[in-house]
Amino acid sequence: MKKRIFGSTGHQVSEIGLGTWQLGTRWGDPFEHGEAMNILECARENGITFVDTADVYNGGESEKAIGEYLADHPGSFYVTTKCGRRLNPHTAENNTPQAVAGFIADSLKRLRLEKLDMILLHCPPTPVYQRDDIFSELERQKKAGNIASYGVSIEKVSEGLQAMEYGISAMEVIFNMFRLKPLDELFPKAMEKQVGIIARVPLASGLLTGRYTSRTTFGPQDHRSYNREGAAFDEGETFSGVPYKLGLYAVQALKEAFGTEDLAPIAIRWVLMHEAVSVVIPGASRAAQVSQNIRAADLPPLTDAQMRAVNDIYDQYLREIIHPQW
């Protein structure tokens, strides 16, 4: 597994990490502690050193499982966690320095750590990215030794540009073959400021695996059923905001361009072709998926023609509806 420098933190992390939104659970199913441990063990054995989590994932069980694993395997992972989505209602007014301090204290307990490697604001309402008091609190927490570094997770490019006016070390952003806008301004600015990029949703909620069809169904508790139009949270989190049927057309074009039905490793390799990316974090609900995801690390670089093909397919099918929104 190759490693990359993680922004201004100076840490070297595996270029393929592990996202843990569905750690130990399929969408909507009960949390399986044993499978969570299997996933983390498979990740470590395969050279993954970066894990991304959040205090809301599986009601805190994701952080607890990681904390338990680290207690037995200290130093195995650089852990990034996120905070803020537990607020109810999730409003700019409820995002306060006191709330941030409480979230950090709670994550420290669940992760069984004395200091968090990285804390990210978890896609807060847009005005929060310009709140001096919030970023001052993060800096205070850093000076107090509770966190080593801090940053943001964003929905929109504009939010990332705003946040980089503060001393963030990293940024988590949806970036995949269906989301090219970060390449225009966000990534160049991040490289200039040495802000690490965590590329999330690299497979567009599974669409970019190439396995889904017009007949594929998803369970009622699966966000791919209930959040296609943003009923529960930003619709960009589900299929990267791409209308499902249109996404299938784009996927078919990608299959033809690459001459394969199995797009998953290619989609992850495409993300890694971009120098600004520090780490890509495909998720896994089963240990076998971790092994599948890391296949991308062994692929040769994509050719210039293949990279142009992705751009052309984006321009043909998606740019008009995706680029203006996020």
C-alpha cells in the first residue's frame, strides 16, 4: 500500500483508507460488532492506516468499535472523526463552541484516546464555515492537547473555500467520476495551502461499482431508497446527487470506455490519479469488501485517453445538473 502526506499534519497515511459509515452493518440493518472487528482487522492486515468515522455513525458504535480495536492494536490507524450531526435541530445557531467541546470530549471517550488525531466539522449549515468562534474553539482544543489537528467535511465547494480561510489541516469532500467540480478551484487552493483532501463517496453510493441495474432494489431503511431527493439530508450524499436512471446511463458509458463490467477498482484508481488527494475512503459493511477496495492500489495509472473519457462522459451526462449544485 502506497502512502501519501496528509496535508500540513505531516503524517503519512495509506492512500486507500476505510470509511466507517456502515462499519459492521448494511444500510438499515443492526450493528454487528464481530463483523466490525473483522473489517478493522482486514484493513490493518492489508496496509490501511487511515480510518474515517463520526460520532453519529451507528449511534456511536462505529467510534466505540474503533476504540476497542485500537486498545488491542495501539497505533494501527490514524483516525479522523467528525462532529456536529448529533445536534437536533441541526442548525447554525445550535453549532456553538460549547457543543464542539462536548463532542470532542465524547469522541475521546468512545475512541479511548487521550488526543484525537483529527476532528472535522461534519457538514454543518453553510454559515458555520465562516464562524470565528467555532474555529477559535477548535484552535483552543488543539492547544489544550485534546486534538492534534482539525478540519471540515463539506457538501459544497464554496464551503471548502470559505473554511480554508481558517487554519484547517484537512478537508473531506465528495469526489468521484460523477463529481468533478472540486478540480476547478478547490483542489488547487488546497494544495497551495497544504490542506489534506479526504475523498469520500468514491463509488457514488455503489453506482460506480457497475453492479446496479434498473431492477436493483434497496431496503426501506437504506438512504438509497429514502434520500434520493434529500428528504433526510443533502441529496448529494446519495448517488452523489445523480438521478439514478441517468447514473445508469453514465455507468454504461464508463463500462464501454474501460471495457469492463467491474468499475469499482477503476473508480477508486481514478480518484488516486489526482495529486491533491491525500486518501480515498471507500466504505465496507463486510471484511471482504475491504479486500475488494484495495485492488485499486495494484492497478497501473490510467491513461490520458481514459482520463479524457471520464471527463467527456461527465460533460455529456452530468455536468449540467451536478456542477451548479455542489
